[in-house]
Amino acid sequence: MLSQESLALIDKEIAKYPPEHKQSAVMGALRIAQAEKGWLATETIEYVADYLGMPPIAAYEVATFYNMYDLKPVGRNKVTLCTNLPCQLQGADKIAEHMKAKLGVDFGETTADGRYTLVEGECMGACGEGPLCLHNNHKMHSHLTPESLDKLLDDLK
Amino acid sequence: MPNIEIDGQTIEVAQGATLMDAAHQLGIFIPHFCYHKKLSIAANCRMCLVEVEKAPKPLPACATPVTEGMKVRTHSAKAVEAQKGVMELLLINHPLDCPICDQGGECQLQDLAVGYGGSASRYAEPKRVVKEKDLGPLVATDMTRCIHCSRCVRFGQEIAGRMELGMIHRGEHTEVMPFLEQQVTSELSGNVIDLCPVGALTSKPFRYSARSWELGRRKSISPHDGLGSNLLLHVKDNKVFRAVPRENEAINECWLADRDRYAYEALNSSERLTQPMVRDGDKWIEVDWQKALTQAAGALRVLRETHGGNALAALASPHQTVEELHLVQKLMRALGSEQIEHRLAQTDFSGDTKRKGATWLGMPVAELNQLQRVLLVGATLRKEQPLIAQRLRQATKWGAQLNVVHAADDELNCRVANKLIAKPTAWVNALAQIAKALLEAGASLPAEVAGQLNNVTVSDAARAIAASLQDGERKAVLLGAVAQNHPASAQLQQLAAAIAEASGAKLGFLSPSANSVGAQIVNAQGAPANDAKGYLLLGVEPELDVHDGGQAIKALDQAEFVVALSAFKGRVMDYADVVLPIAPFSETAGSFINMEGRLQAFNPAVKPQGEARPAWKVLRVLGNQFGLAGFEHDSVEAVRAEALPQGEAGVAARLDNSIAGVALQSLAAQAGLERLGETPIYQLDPLTRRAPALQRTQDALDAACAWTNGGVIERLGLAAGNNVRVRQGGAEAVLRLCRDDRLPDDVVRVAVGPLTAHLGARFGGISLEAV
Amino acid sequence: MSTKVCMWTLDHPEPASLKTYVANGGYEALKKVLAEKMPAEQIIEQVKISGLRGRGGAGFPTGLKWSFMPRQFPGDKYIVCNTDEGEPGTFKDRDILRFNPHQLIEGMVIAGYTLGARAGYNYIHGEIFELYESWEQALEEARAAGFLGKNICGSGWDFDLHAHHGYGAYVCGEETALLESLEGKKGQPRFKPPFPASFGLYGKPTTINNTETLASIPWIVRHGGQAFLELGKPNNGGTKIFSISGHVNKPGNYEVGLGTPFAELLEMAGGVRTGHKLKAVIPGGSSAPVLPAEIMMDLTLDFDAIAKAGSMLGSGAVIVMDDSVCMVKALERLSYFYFEESCGQCTPCREGTGWMHRVIKRIEHGEGRPEDLDLLTSVGHGIAGRTICALGDAAVGPVQSFIKHFRKEFEYHIEHKKCMVGN
């Protein structure tokens, strides 16, 4: 179900916690599984739950509670734009409009070619650099302008 | 112990108690939804907010610990304002569908909304709609009504021990659901219906059949397992509409197993026998009672005169009442027969002469929660005794170590400390190993047992179990139904008793049936029936109840005359000559003695259907028909007084599990495939077998399959999922083959049921072949 | 230039490196503590003297919090750092991880020593995943240098730290939700009592401090509590990192002494966006009540002064709004945030945040009703103070304060079905 590389990463997460509390590693394990699979199918969640010895529904609770987990397939490039107040004041609304117009999709949608998924995000804790977005959950791009966004999107294959 | 004041009343409460506890002590009601005395504190519904002096904001009574001198007002303007505020928010997204909601009339939200809700809503936005869930045949859902109290989720985690429901998503989108749209499979699942404070989780079989306020409530006792759960039967128009728990902390607490809750459906089954009938060749003719009784007594009298009293045999169900079992044994003995038996699934009666009394739990049921060490022998615990399993789970939560000897390594709802999983013929050896390990660790074993252990080799698992048992206090060795029905049951008991003695544990029997103890007390047992000429059946379906169903059917086919007292038609119509319709527990008065020796009497909830009559009356009249003295009882109480002259105290004096003098002849396991033949959870008795919703559960479906491990499947060239031919002696059955790698090698789990009734004994050699 | 407690590494090349940190006195405090076998009471006393108050938002005195940990507890104890920085407007802890990760490590190790912890975890906001990775690298460096792991600084004492990441849930910034999340569950806050100091991570005594709080510890140990106190003002000791965002010319983090006038901070951030006038300020993260410009310009930035003015210093996140801002639209976005981030556990917050958001959204979209403002106030009243955690209060704070200070703007929206600001 998951590659040896992913399992090794999950084992590293597990090692951080007392042996009787393997469940603590579930957030890391789901993140690693999602990175490999692109999204979290229920079978993936069940596999992770079994690997950590926890009830599948408990892992599913976690996967549905935290909004960076994707429970449906997303495009190759998930772009999450923060639109919260500080970013909004700094121009996030315009960036959002620009992005939607350029890609022809709304928040929560994926382009027909499967290249981009747009997501509206909440505060990412970097407001001083807004407007900003996350690429595939892990890479932050800040100080966005329509021009820098164009370049970013064009670079994401 | 802190003193506090609630609503002007002062009270001293235990350290660590909550405001809710204190209010309960004073009889003050604080509105609540998420709080439940048996569940952990969630404090999420916020309905129980109360005013506490010096606290800047209202505090939840369920979660706030009392401190010395606290002054609490539960109904002050400030408290009521907070409670009303919460009620408004609970209602904004709750559908206004009370007229079509099954919970109507017994809904906590509805009840409290009367006191705390507004007459009109200020919420003008669209209401939330939640997708329906299919939780299986027992629990109906209407999740839009859910108020997110999380009781059902906590029940699974904390009581049932299986987290089958979770609350997914967050915020307003939170919803309760099972994983992957799976159905709920816990044998305690129906309790979430009682726990749900609204109509989100309701009883599926009961759905839309009656309004709660139309139903009469009748106290009763569950006639299934040996716990004797206390019931309320809800009745209308002389019909039982549902069964719900009647709280009894010493027995079922506030819970019911699904078997106790849903078996009532069988009471209204179309298979009910409601008219006496006599056989006329291949036809059945409905007759009046007089004719049926005359014919029955006449035929049996002829057999007795021709072949002697012992040519007559009675098979009686241990689910029948004390009074009925007393009369049946009295009748048989008066007719000169000792062939009476209620231990129908047992084969080994060699312990009868070596035991001093009636087998029982060996302690009060409530003591199970306090145990620190348990050895469970041959018990398919969750399915045999769902609520006992729950109690042992609570014990393990407080640190008890549960050790298991069984042929199946089933998922228990609690942590298992050590286990010895072996094929049934290896069990005597397994227990002998534990006994020997105790001996080697310095414990003193009864000499007669110790002397028989020379050739036993102790395994690590046995040593671990012995070490566990030597440690701690408050211990028990418990024998389940599988151990009691085992071909070497007496040897298992002897070893279990020795282990208990050596480790300072109590020895207990998990009585499989509602009246297993009562049947022993009234001595409804003798020599097991074999080739009698005439049979009297009391509430028995021999093909399913007797240890070797195939042989039982043969014996009945070969008998000259069979009289069946039964609440149901069914296969009894194939071999009986006279059928006499008797009233099931809900339609008669009587009593059961549960596994802790507690005598529980009950009255009828409804009148008998059709011409059915209470079995005690039928047996009394049969006695009259034979012209026997001592059958003049005019009430069930009179029968009870005769059966149990000293009442419950007399029962207690007869309970004794000790055993001595059994030779250990079965220390060597046998080679080859062996059957593990259990009574499945929903095949326990004639009622359960006819409860449609229970028969649709995963447990019922699983029980109809043959299970073995992957190694066996591969060795025999079979394929899991396909049908397989199961052979035992000359009989065979075709079953779906399923794989369970937790079964030990050589074990084929084939439970007793309609598809397997004609197979041979529950234990012993078996073979599998491709179809 | 005033003293910097946390952000001083920015004056050096390679600010985040172990080399820079050690070359400028880094890990000296730890070495001193271990070499002198400094008694825990002594460290706690210095923290108390320092006037250090929690930098995460609540401003609870750190020394007092530490003193709640049971000293003689026989089992495991834990120290947890809260870097789940997701309060809109707040972005200071990210810069500590980015520019001074070792000072946090040192602070956590000293805290672990002082509190007798078995191990420590740093819970890092999921969206700054790059810093989760870089902090793990810093941990490796510290381990390799003997500042972490077995036999720290040759003292014979073992202690380890680990990074744990969130994955998109604001509520996990609440300390008990954070603990639940750290245990691998949904981040739903726990009812208190029991408090984490007696029943925390895995049910064991646990102290949870904010990143900036813990990063201040080495400085206090090295220079003494009194010196730290003197960086600020009484009861508001030390410097504080203020995160300024919104309509200023130079948004960013500025570390200044507590008690610095707001006007001074605004100037450091390049002043209000050129061509506009200051309209309103949220002085302590989105949960803090908004204050109009005229009130704000007279305030000093410390816990007590801002509380007196009816708001809170919170996490020190200053969101600046100029005269182009429609307060209805701003509130709509904030109310959506709390609705979206409510964990769903408590009735008032689960049901009430959605109700408030829908009403505000209606007003913003020209469908407001005259009774809506009173309704919002009343619904907010039914949420605040009635939930397990402070998210309920946080959701209500903006609603109540926006309506209180800018009621005319809301009424205009309702009456004219459009914005008085003109966009």
C-alpha cells in the first residue's frame, strides 16, 4: 500500500513517541501517506490506522478534522491561497480573482487537465508576507503579485 | 469531604464529586444531554450550565468538581438564561419533525425544549441536513436530528470496547458515522438507542410501529443468557412491541445485549404455535386441549406400561422457568423415568458424581468488575455473555489481566494479557500446563491433580498465564459454554478447580442459559436420554439444542411417540406426534435463577396467543391425566414454593463448583482436523432463532460459515469465499468457507445452526472438501 | 538600538546557524544550569522576577505556570512548545524558528530540566511545514553538539525534543486541543480542570508554553530576571515581538520593549499605507476586539494598557486597517474564519458561529434586516463564556467590537444595501 520509503518515514515519526502511544504519529503518517498517494483514500487511511494499531474511524476522524488532508483527489499542484483578513488587506482578494480567472476554476475546483487545484486557505501564520499561498501543503510562496503568481503557476508543471 | 450549597440546600459530598453528582444526591434535576453516569464526561452540550458564586461565567455541572463552600444555583435567572441560550442553539439546526420522529414522547430534547425552548425561532437561515447512514439491521438513523452529544461514540470507545462510530469533520459539519459506511457489529449496539437523547438513533425493527405514550410498560426478565438482564417489555393491544433495559446495577446495569433487546420480535412470529395439534399420518389436525392431552398421556402411558418408566425421556430447555422445569422432572420421576436432561449441549456427564452442588458463577456478577486476574477457559465471551464481557472489559480498564484458553483467538473488547490458543483436544493439556507451571512456581496444587502432571511439558504461554494468576488479588477462573460442552468437560473442570485453588482464585461457570442454575437446583437432570421410546420435549429444538443434532433427530425419528411442548412450529412438526402450544416468557409467570444464584420472578406482560397456555399448567394437567398425586398446584407461586422451599437462600446453599477425583485421561491432543462447534450468539434459544433483525446481523451471517485458517485452506486446496463440503461421520453440509488466520491449525469452526443441525457432534473429527 | 531577546540573530549573517548562536553566547545558559546543577526553584524564581508573561495570547505569568508542575510526581512529565501559530495577524513564532531555532531549543531544554520532564514536543503549525523540517534539522545539530539527547553537556542528564506538526486546524493553538492533537486525535479542547499541569499529555503533568516565551528563557537565565523585567515595564517584563500586518508600508515583526507607544511601532512599520488614514486597529490578533484609530493612537503596547482600553495585547499581532476598509466585509471574513475553525464540540460555538457568519454575510450582501445587529449581539452573548475553550469568546469578540465601534457602517449597509466606504 505504501512504499518502503514512506514506511521508513512513518517509523521515524513513531519513534518520537512512547511505544504505547503510536497513535501520536497519525498526523505525520497521514501526511506522509498523502504525499505519496496525492490524496487520502479511505483504504489509505485504514492502512495507516492498522499500521499504528488504532481504530480506522479514529484515523478517519483525524483525516477529516484537519483541513490540509485531502479526502478527494486533487490536481498535481494544489495551491492554497490565504484569504484571511490580514492577507485580504494586503491584496489577497485581487490575487484570488486573478488566479481564478487565469485558471478558469473556482476555489475547491481542479483544472480539467488535472494540473491545478485551487483551495481557499485559512491563516498560515506568515501574514507579514501576504498575500501568500502554499504549494502542495508544504512550500510557501509569499509577497504574491499578479506577475509573481503568473510565473509561479507557469513553473508548476 | 467538602460541604456545598445547592439551591439553598447544604450537602456533604465525596471529594472529587461533580456538581451534577451533588445535585443528584439532593434530587435536584439539572438539564443535560451529553452527561451520562456510565460514560466519561464530555461537557460539550453545555445544557447543564449553572451559576456558581464567585465564578465569572456559568459552569457545566457535569464537569465542575465541587470545592468546599461552593454556592451553586441551578435555577437562578443567570443559570436559566444560560440554559435557555444553549437550548436555542441546539434547536436552530434541529428539524421540526417531532410528529414523524420515533423518539417523540421519549425525547430528552423535546422534553427539555418544553421548559427551556422559545415558542418561535429567531433563526432565519437554512437548516442543516445530514446524509443518512446505514448502521445495519438493528439501529435506524436520522442523523439530521443529531445534537452531537457524542454519547454513542463514547459508548463504543468506553463500554462496548469497539470504536465503530466516530464524529468526523468539524464545526457545524461534524457528523456521527461509522468508517467506510460499515455497519455497526457490536453485540451491544442497541444501547446507543437508549443513549441517544434525540431521534437520531432509534430501533430499526420498532420504527414507526407505535408511539411511546401508547405503550404499557411491563417488568420482565430476559430469557436468554445466564445473566438474567432485567427488562421492560413495552406492550400494546396484547402484543410486545419492544424490549428495553430495566436498570439493575447488580446485573445488567443500564445496558442490554442486542439479543435481549431484539429477540422479542420472535414473540410475534408467524411460526408461533397457537393451537394444540395431533398427527394423523402425514397430516396435522388442530384439536382442543382435552383431546391433545388425552392422546399425549394415553400414548406415553402405553409405552411406559410396555417398556417401563425409563423408556420415557424428557428433554427440557434451560430457558424454561424454574416452575416448568420442576414440574417436568416431577412428572418424569413420578412416571418412573430418570431420563430428564436440560444440559442438552453437554456430552461429558462424568463430573456429575464428583461435584457437590450446582455449578454457578462462584461470585456475584458485580464482583467481576473488581477482579484483578482472570483465566477464561473455553468461552466465546462476547457472543456467549455480551454483558459479562463488558464487565470484564471494565475490570481490565482498571488494570485487571485477562488470560485466555480457547480454540479461537477472537477479538475481545479488551486487552488480553496472555493466551493459549489450541485445538479443543489440546485443552486438557493446556490447563494441565498452567497447573504444572503454578506447581513449579511453588503454588500448592491438590495432590491428586499434581500427581497426574508428570508427563506434561509447560509452554511459555502457560507459564505466563500462571505467573499472571499468581500475582494480584481478587481472581477468578471462569469456564465458558464451550468448556462446559467439551467432551472432556469434567477434566477441564478438575484442572480449572486446581488452578483456582493454587492461585487463590474463585472458580466460576458462565451459565449459558437463563435458567441453567435453576434447572440444576430443581434437578431437571438425570441420565442423558438416549434411545427412549417416548419423548417429552419442553421448549426444545433438539436438532439445534442437543450436542449431536444429527443423532438427536435420529433418536426422535425412531421413537414411538413424541410429545412436544413448544411455543413454535418448526422442525418439531417433523417428528412430534402431539404438539402442545405453550406460552413464552412474556405470556406466563415464572422465575429464572441466574448465574449468580439470584432468583428473579416475573409476571406475564401479555396474554398467551391463541390457545397457547403456560407450560406449568400444561405439565400439571398432564400429571392429572396420568392420575398422579402432587399435581394440584393452583398458582405458579405454589409450584415455586414446592420447587424452592427455602427460596433464594435454599438456592445459595446448593451452589458449589468444587470437584474432585477426576482422572486426566485426555492429556494428549488428537491429530487431524477438529470441529469447534459453538452455539452462535443468535442461535441460543428458540426465540433468538426467530428474531428476523438479529438473523440479519453480521454475527448471524458469520455463524453460518465454516471458518479455518489460511494454512488449512491451502493444504486442502480450497479457496476462501467458495462453498465447501463439511463432513462429519455420515453427515455433510455445504457451507461458505471463510478464512480466519487467528484460528490455530487443524481447527474448523462450524457453529450450530439451521444449515449444520444434522451434522454430528460439536467437537471431534471433521473433514472439508471442495464442492 | 534597543536590546533584542529573540530576534538578535538577524544582525548576523546565517542567523539560524548553530555557529552564529554559539558564537554569541548561545547555550551558555544551559551549560551554566547544568554545570552548577542549578536548583529548579532558583530558575523558577528568576522567571517569576522577570515578569515574563505568556506570549501566546493569554499573558499568564510563566513563572507561576511553571510552579504548578508537581515537583515529586513519580511518572513521566512533559514540556510542550506551542508553535501552532494560526491566529490571523500573528507570525512571530515562525520567525523565531526561521532565524533563531537554537534559542528555542535551549529554552525548551532548560524548561525540561527545571520541570523534570522526560521529553519535550514542539507543535508546529502545519502551514509552515518548511520550518517543521528546518527545526528538526536544528534538533539534529543540537544533538550532535551535545546540547540534546543523552548526557547533555556531559552532565549525565538525558532529555530529548521532537517536532510535531499540525495540519490545518486553528483550534489546536488552544493548549488542550494541542495536547489532544499531539496524542493523535482530533484537536478538540478538554474541559479544565484538570489542568495540563496535573493531567496533560498522555494524562501526565505537562507544561505548555508559547515559542516566544520559551525562547526568552535562556536570556533570563543568563542575564537574570531583573534585567529582563527592566526591558519592559512592571508586570509587563521584557521585550515583545509585535507582528504588524495590513495597511502599513512595512509589515513585519518588530521586537520592542513592552510599554512602547503604538505610534512608535507604527512608525517603525513605515506608517499607514501612503495616501490613507488610519481607521482601526486590532491590537492582539484577530480575536482581540478592534479599536478605532483615535483610541489606538494614545495607547502603549502592554498587557495592562490595552486591556484597560477594552481589548487585549494577545499574541502581539497588530492588524492595521486604513480608511479604505469596509468593516462589514472585514468582519464577514473574520466570522467565516471562526465558523470554519470551530471544532464542533460545544453547542454554542458549533451552532452559533455559523449563525453569526450567515447573518453578517447577509448584511454584507445587502440582505440585512434592521433587527440583525441586535440579533448578532444577542447570539454572541449566548456563545461567549459558555464554551469549553476560548474559541467561542474569540469568535464573539470581533463581532461585538466591530458593531460597537462601527455600528453606523453596519446600519448603513442594512439600510442602503451597500457600503458607505464606497467599494
